[in-house]
Amino acid sequence: MPMVLLECDKVIPERSKHIYLKVEGEDQRDFLPISNAATIPGTLSERGCAFCGAKLVIGGVLKDTIQMIHGPIGCAYDTWHTKRYPTDNGHFNMKYVWSTDMKESHIVFGGEKRLEKSINEAFDEMPDIKRMFVYTTCPTALIGDDIKAVAKKVMSERPDVDIFCCECPGFAGVSQSKGHHVLNINWINEKVGTVEPEITSEYTMNFIGDFNIQGDTQLLDQYWKRLGIQVVAHFTGNGTYDDLRAMHKAQLNVVNCARSSGYIANELKKQYGIPRLDIDSWGFSYMAEGIRKICSFFGIEERGEKLIAEEYAKWKPQLDWYKERLQGTKMAIWTGGPRLWHWTKSVEDDLGVQVVAMSSKFGHQEDFEKVIARGGAGTYYIDDGNELEFFEIIDLVKPEVIFTGPRVGELVKKLHIPYVNGHGYHNGPYMGFEGFVNLARDMYNAKANPLLKLAATDIRGAKSALKEAAE
């Protein structure tokens, strides 16, 4: 089966290279959608910018760090409170947003003095916070403001503070994926190895690519503690700035989101010789497999089997209740990148759900290789999908529930199709054994909600008849 040109894309035939319909017997390597490429002019992309990938996805998750955005106020506002990254210190990262609030005059005359003033004001207003990320945005990068020089000056005057500069303006890449890459590489080159951690266990690891969405990190952390494994650094869910500076002291890097954070795991292996181990933490089968991999590395297999047995005994009956009711449900996944291949086999194996369409905002070729390998025949795989394509795909495959973000979710609700928030979750966490029961519950509640039937009923004719009868 060649790549698919949808009816809505007839005027943009290049889109056929970005959409694949899987057929049995084909070599998927011949039909991988083009990805991590510039959005074709004329389409309406759902992507975020490179700055968003650095700040919103990774840096802004840290629980003890001021996030100073050097640019217009909109860049700060649009990356604040859009993800649910709780922390155990009162959700500091979710309460505040910092910006230099650049205006036209500052762009004309330069913004370095304004940045220095803003940094000092932030530290003065929050004397207990001694760590900061500073981000460039499109306008401040275009005018060439030297944020590293400003940060160096402030640190020389305030020896108790530490500042990390992330020079990744929105236009730096084709999607938010570029921001992931830039932050990963700059962090290991500039900050890793500058703090020595206190080691309290003979088994240590970094847990990389988990951002504590609605408590994912905190749930998984219970497993690691029960196994006797010390997590030196969480990159970056519920994590701290200084913990991330100590990543070089871990014995193992466990990677969950390979797209946002695989870069730093590769560099830690290259520079410090720390091995990398990739796991999936959504789904019973995958979570059990991940625990077994980690325990096998440390030689504590018995502890892992005990933990898995305890969690299965506690949560598997609830999962089976939902599986009985969700069996055969047709599901679409329209998210960022890796969750397509994290979720597609887990919902199929553990819930009997059939995934019929997948769309990635910023996935790379290797992401599509994984998801197509795990997905079934008859499924559509789309890179950088747009609104019209979503509507046409819905008509073709008739999904009964869609996992996507709120923007697309609000659209599909108007078609009376339930959606579950695949970015920030509805009622998470979704990772781990308990988390996957939460995911199944939210899927069941979305699909079984009686309001869907009520919303689909057109009562305008009934009102007219009642009015005529009254007259």
C-alpha cells in the first residue's frame, strides 16, 4: 500500500508522504512517514515551538527553580499552567511564571539590562530560591542578547545562586523536539558533574524522561524505594536543579520518554560510561517487563518478582473489570511522539482495545518505526496531522475514544466522540500498575458517559412541535 493522500489534502499532495496505512506483509521501512521535517505551508499544524519543548516539557517541571523567560509576556503565559506537573513542595513550579516582558522599545535598544534587572528582582522576591533557568525566545535571539554574559555577571555578584541558560528560540527547529535536544545537550555539557550527591544505597540510577504528570514520578518512586534503589536524579519530574547536576554518579540510566530525553542518556554513557536501559511504564505487561529489566541489571530479581506479584494482586482485578467492558473499543492516539508506541501495544494487550489511528506532533523516524512495528494492520499513521485530516480519519476508522490534547479534544467533543487528555491526563497518574487502572477508568468513563447520547440528540424539532401544540 503506497502512502495515503487524503481527500482533504488534494491541494497539498506532499502530505501523502506523511500518512501511511499499514497493510499486512509490507516492509514498514519502505513506508515510514516523513517526520521531524518542516510543516508544509498551507497546513494547520498542531505542533509547538522549540522554546516550548525546552521550557514547558523539561525545564519548567523542576520544583525548586525560577524559570525566567527572556521575551514577550505571551511566551511566558502560553507555557504556564498548560501541563499538570505537581511537586511535593507545594507545586512551586505551577504557581509562578517569570518574564522580562519585552516590549517594542526593548527590542529596538536591546534587552540585556532588562534581563539583568529581572533576574535580580526574581531572586530578591524569592530569597529561598537559588536556582534559575533563563530562556531566549524568538525576538531576543534575533536581536542577539547575550543571556550567558548576563547570567555570568549576576552569578559573580550573587555567589550563592546558579543559573542555566537555554538558548533555544521558537524558530530554532521544526517542532518542540529541537528544544528537548538543545536543553539535554547543554545541560550535560555545562552542569552535570558540578555537584556530588549523597549516596545512600548500593543500587543507584537516574530516571530519565518522566515529568510527574499528575504524580507519575511519585507513584513510580514508591516502586524504586521498595526495591531499595536510590534515584540520584529525576529528569525532571519532581526533580531539583542540583540533583540533575549530580547525574554522573548513577550506575544506570533508565529512560522512559526516549524522544524528549534520550539525548542526555546517550551523552551520560559516552562521557561517564553509564549504561542506558529503556523501559515502558504504561501498562501492566510493560511495567512488569521494565521492573524485571532494572532488577536484572542490579541482580535483585527476587525483589522485582515480589513487587510485581503484590501489585498484580492489588490492581489486576480492577483492570480486568475494565477490560471486560472495553474489549474491542476502537481508539485513536493523537499525541506528541513516544506515547504512540508506549500506549498502542499496552492498551491492546492489557485492555483488548484496538488502536485504529495515530498521529504524532514531533516524532522522529525511529518513533514511527517503533509504533508501526507495534501497531496493527488497517491503522493510519500520521506525522504532523492537521484538523481536516483528523476529521477525515474519524470518518474512515470511526474511533470510539480519542487520546489527544485539549485543543483537538474540544474539536472531537463537538462530533460527540469522547476524548481523554493524552497530554496532561484527565485523572492520573497513568504510569505503573495503579496508573494504568486510572487510564482504563478514564477511558471507560469517557465512553460510557450518558451525556454523549444526550448531546447528540437534536431537540429542535421537538421544541417546534410543542410550540405548535401550545398554540
